[in-house]
Amino acid sequence: MRRAGRFTHLVLVSAAFLLMTATMLAQITPEPPVAPEPQDSQAKPSAEEKKRESANPARYAYHAAGATVRYGELALVKARDWESNWFTGVFVPNDRSLTPLTGAQRRELYLEQTLATPGAYTKRMFVALIDQARGAPREWDGGIRGYGERFASREGQFIADNSLAALANAALKYEPRYDACRCSGFWRRTRHAVVRNFLTYDQSERQLRPQWGSYAGAFGGGLISSTWKPQPRNAFAEGGRAMLGQAAYGTLLNFFIEFAGDINRKIGARKGKETR
């Protein structure tokens, strides 16, 4: 009964955070007004042009084929981006400029990072394996049942952490994404990855600010996780450990994102040599 009650409490807390955060994100950051489309006489074909085009099947087929190719290219680009970011999450490559996020974009980013990216679950599974090997918390069993409890606990803490961080970043209008270094050299890029775990851009996308949102979210997630972990539990100690985990894990994740493309190219080049 105690186990069932603890699991029910975890599910309710996670669901409440998801619903609350998704609802509030778009309200905190108003979306910019949409600029009206230019009234260009050549933008839309006239009735006479439509009639002439319909009378020429070859021309119509040519335009239809061109549109199909463009849609196919967009689908391939989207699939490629999803495949490359499924573990790293959403980030800004070094060949793209940073632009402020709207409320709707923040909500979409939050839901993708929290629920829709397979990498988010993979990370929790890996961390739960470490907890299983360490036997933490020691009051929980070993085996599949204990691992399930540890994974559920990590997932619930992650949802609380990510929800609080998303709300804080939206309220402060801070950039929640990692931006790849526009520099060269291993040490310069490594330094960039480390610094970005502690500093981020404000809404100007030029001024660096402390990562208040990320670390406040980590501390809050640690506090909340103490409510379903075996008692007695020091909530503030759990929050402090979560902040230390953010400092270590966040730096490691930034490093992986920064060099993921290089690693992928190296592996691809090696496979190419082996198949020759």
C-alpha cells in the first residue's frame, strides 16, 4: 500500500507540473505581432493566369513536381534534425543566429525536451542504472522492481526540475537552449561548453546572465523528490545534491552537444574506410 501511494503521488505531481507549465509558458512570454503579408500583385496568380495554366497540363505538372520536391526536401531536413538531436535535445548550431523565443515556441520546446524526445528517457534510464548500482536509496529493493522505482523517481524529479526551470527562464526571458561555439579549437570549444552551463543569454541574445532558472529548477526538483523518497529525508540536502548534479551533468551534456557533430563525422569516416 505504501509503495502504491508513493507511486500515485509521484504521478500526480508530475502530471500537475506538466499541465501547469504547458499552460503558463505561452502566457508569460507574449508572442510578437505577426506582420501582415505584403500585397504584391505578382504574389498570387490572377484568374486569367490560373485559367491559362490549367489549359497547359505540362506546365501544371512541372509546378506540381517542383512543389513535391520542395516538400520532400523539407521533410528530409526535419527528419535529419530529429535524428541528430534525439539524444542531445534542441540546440542552436554555430551556423544559425540566436533569436528570442515566443511563448508558443517555449511551450513547444518544453514539451519536446520533457516528453517527446527519446533521449530524455534514455538519460533517466542511465542515471537510474547508476542509482541501482550504488543501491541508492538503500531502502529500495534491487532487481527489476527496485530499478523501476528508481527510474520513476528520476523521471518525476526531471519533470519537476524541467518545469520549474522552463517557467523561470520564461519569466526572466532567458535563453533555455545551448548555442554551439562559433569558434575553433578543442580548448576554446570546451571552455564555451563549460561556461554555458553557468551563464546564458537574456532576451537581447547578447548579454550573458547567470543560469538562475536551471539551478533554481534543479534545487526545486530535488526538494520535491524528497516527498516520495524513503523517509526521513532532508529536503534541502536533496536540493543541494540536485544542483551539484546539474553542474556536473549539464557540463557533460554541453560538451557532448558541442562535439557530437565531430564525433559523428569521425565515426562516419572510419566506417567509410572500413567498407573499402
